[in-house]
Amino acid sequence: MLTKLKQSFMNNRKKLGVYATVIALFWLKMYVIQRFVFNLPVENMNEAFILAFNPLSSILLIFGIGLLIAGRKGMLISYMLGSVLLYINVLFYREYNDFITLPMIEQVANLAGMGGSIQEILSFGDIFLFIDVLIAAFLLFYLRKDRFVAFMPKRWEGAALAVVAIPLFMINLAWAETERTDLLERTFDRNMLVQYIGLLNYHAYDITLQGRTEMKRTFADSNELVPVINYVNEQKKEDSDKLEGVAEGKNVILLSLESTQTFAVDNTVNGEEIMPYFNQLKEEGVYFNNFYHQVKQGRTSDSEFLLDNSMYGLNRGAVFFTHSDNEYEATPEILGENGYFTANMHANDKTFWNRNGMYDSLGYDEYYSKEDYEVTEEKSHGWGYLDEYFFQDSLDKMENMDEPFYSKMITLTNHYPFTLPEELQTIEAGDTSSTTLNRYFQTMRYQDEALEQFVEEFKQSDLYDDTVLLIYGDHFGISENHQEAMGEYLGKDVGAFEQFQLQRVPFLIYGKDIPAMKEDTVGGQVDMRPTIMNLLGLEEQDDNPIQFGTDLLNEKREDFVVDRDGNFANEEYVGIEGVCYDRETGEEVTTEEACEEGFDKAQEELSMSDAVIYGDLLRYLDESRLVEESDESQPEE
């Protein structure tokens, strides 16, 4: 009897040793990836210990569930699935400097069009991220029954691991909140969530958030629209006459320049201007030099949403996927009611970013996609149809459109990973430590040359006299993963303030009767719609009272822009992650009150916009109008 007990004790000790080794392997892997692959700032020893501790609860949970369901096989499957999820985040982080969310996983249809980008972010060294899987498999399965009969996991062992994970997570959360109070309310900052609760716990929380957001539409009602309308009305500014109606009745061409940032404007590489034509063109129209993109995970589709709705995209996923069935009163629909033909032109697959579905919801009459262009291998590179051919074909299509029209063109060539055939490289690459940045200069020059071809042909066409052209950058091209190389190019350290300033993108209004002027007002893509409506002389308030932007030409407007993370800039300050900077000098401002109002407004505005989208509140807009009309018809006492 004593011998059996002793043998059982030895077997269990060995089994626990295997469990502990496998858990330790995955724990070490998660720590290395979180600490050295992701750009998670560790500012003190307490944060360093939290980062090391936070993988444990999630590891015990997933391994415990695996053991509970399928024993050793289940544990190995949990190990493999966890490793795949980690690696997906590694790839996603390399390109987007962000973590994947459940809505983004649902957008797998986009992967078909991302071949070049995916190949670029893969690395041969990634194979070392999976060697531990083989070690874990060996540890769990070299002990066959004939070698180690007692190594048969019991279901209660898995349940015990899963149960222990719960108090460990509570300890992790309480510990994390000694550094960041109300941590789980900071859903806009995924880097912070991963830093303090770990990647796998973050994904579990993300699933919870998705469930909550899906319920918002189910339980929404018309009363929720009232505070949004009140907020928008409070933010309204008195109308300005500046350029009002200068393009009344004219066609509108919107030109979305892929990955184009303002730092390339009026700048050089190897002594060559990067954008010589645009530098000249901006002197002939209204140019906004403090104009910021405001996109998040939806990238170009987010910029489209901001433009057509004057509402913000979402912090998680892309509205084009997650809420394409919502009711919208977008610019194309409103202009359509005013006699405009509306079209989108993008030589990519029509399903990419679910554009074919979303454009119907926004009210576009026509979508010219890849199948509507003469796309051949000779005319394509990287992401598809080269800009020079896209511009030429699109101009031909617009010359045959019913007028007036509202047409948006979306370019492709200046897209990550920023490669070009050698014969199209008209300037030398940069010489920084980032190959991506070095190539970016060449694709930017190519885009500029294609733009010159388009605008010069446009000026000679019959459209010129009756068309206003708006050219803007859709989002950043060089992420903060290339901060060091950007510092080398700019000749200065790129910290939080400079990184925020790098999110500026060009915005130019050009056409006959458009005067040449430079505008310093601080604004963003959410302001484009009211600016367009002002140029066209249309009263939009009657058609759609929900918009968060203001006319950039209104001299009474408040200088203000907010990014999707809740950071902001106004006339005096830039507020980034709770830190306040002087906008002119970039120096940190120690007065707490300086940026307090800006942060509050940023959060309020983002929350209001989210409420409209998640609750699909514009479906109640007609009901709200009836209530307002009824109130106005009541006699005064």
C-alpha cells in the first residue's frame, strides 16, 4: 500500500512538472512578445512586474479548459490556438501598430486583397515563435501509456486550473489599477489594455465589448437621439459668408490620395522635391496645412465615412463592415435629393471593405470598381491598377456622367509596402534605417506625377469650368513603428507630440473661381462635409441635423480636431494620452487645466458619435423631426 502511494506521488509530481513546464513555456513566450515585439511602454518597475504577471491568468484559463474538455490533446490544442492568436496579433501590429479586434477578425474577406502587404510583414525569424509548440507537444505526448500509465489528466485538474485563473485575474486587475484607475473603461487605448491585463485577457474583454455593442441597437429608442441633437445644436456656429455658394450647382470631384501625409509636402529627399506638382498646385487653391486624418482600424473606409457623414468611425473594427445596414443620411443621399448624380470610383474588388454594401446605404447611385476598369497585368502593380491609368479612365467616365455629379476617386499605388517597378522610380529611395520609409518617397513621387497628369487633363476638359476639385490624404502611410527612421529623416526626435503632428494630411480645394489662400485652422476629415455643403450653398441643417464637423471656411469656427483615441488639438494646445503640449513649441504644459476642456470635449464627441452608430439612431430622425415641428407649431403662452 505504501509503495503504491509513493509511486502515485512520484507520478503526480512528474505530471505536475510537465504541466508547470508547458505553462512556463507559454508564459515566457507571451512575456517576450508583449515586452519586446509590441511597443508597450514600461515606465517603472511596478509596470514591468505587471507586464510579466498578466499572462498567467489567461494561460491557466485556456489550458484548464483544454484539459477539462480533451485532456492532453485539449491542452496542446489550447497551446496551438493561443500561439496562432499571438502570431496574428504580431503581424497585425507590425502594419497597424494596433491589436486585432473581433470586428476585424470578421473582415477576413479583406485578406484576399492584401497579398503584397502580408508578404512584406512576414519574417523568416517568425518560425522561432513556434518552436515552443513542438517542445510542448513532446512534453505532453512522449509519455505514452506504456511508459507512464499514471499520466492521464483528470478532468478535475483542468477545472481547477480554470477556477484558479479567476482570482489571479482579479489580482492582476487590482494591481493594474494602481497604475491606471478605471482601466477597463479605457477601451480606446488597446496598447494600455494589453500592457496591463495581457493579450489573451484583452481578447476575452474584446468579446465582451462586442456583445455589449450588439445589444445597444436592440434596446435603443428614439429618446437616445435627443441629447445628440442637443449637443450638435450647442456646438453650431453662426454661418459665415466665406466662399459660401462659390461652387453652387457645380460638380464635385473628391480625390482621396492613399497614405499621403503632410510631412512630404514642401519637403525633399536626396535634394529632390517629393511632391513638386502638389507643392505648386496648393498655391492655386485653398490649402489647409493643419488638417488631420481621424481614422482608426477602418483606414481608408473610415476616411470615407468621416467625409460622407461628418461622424467618427469606430474604435473597434470598421463601420463599413459592422454597421453597413444602419440608416444614414449621408452626403450622396442629400445631394441626390438636390439633383446630383453620385458615384464612387475605386479600381479594387467591389467587396473590399464591404464597399458594395455600404455605398448602397450611403446613397451612391453608381460604384465603379475593378470590373469597370481595363485592369491588366501590365497596368498593375502591388495593390492593383496603377494611378496613372486609374486617373485617365476615371476622367473619361466623369466626362460622360450626368451633371451635376458628386464623384469620389480612391487611389491605390501609394500603399504599403510602397513598392514600384524600377521603370517608374523617378527619384532615388531614401537612406534611413527603414526600408518602408525609403520606398515611400518613391511611391509618393509617382503619385504626384500621376496627379499632375490628371489635373492638367482635367483643366483642358469640358468639366473644368463647372467643377470643384477637393484633394485630400486618407490616412497615415508611415506608422509609429518607423519612428526612429522618421526622426533620422526629419533631423529631430519623434516623441508623442511629433508623432501626433505627423498625422496631418493634405487638404486642397481647387477649381475655377476658387481663390488662392492658405488656411491655418485646425481641423480634420469630419469637417469636410460641412465645408463642401458651404461651397455648394446648401443648407444641410434641415436635411441632417447630426454632424460633428464644422465648415473649415467659417471664420467663427472653433479650432479643434480629435483623433479616435481621444487625443486632440486646438488653437493653443495638443492633448495626448492625458499629457498637454503647447501646439507651437511642442513643449509639455504643466498646468492641468490647460487641456482638461479639450479632453472632455473629445470624449463627449466620440461618445455621441458612437451612440448614433451603435444604436442606429438615425432611423429615428424622422420621428425627432416630427416632434420638433409639433413643438414649433404650439402657440406661445
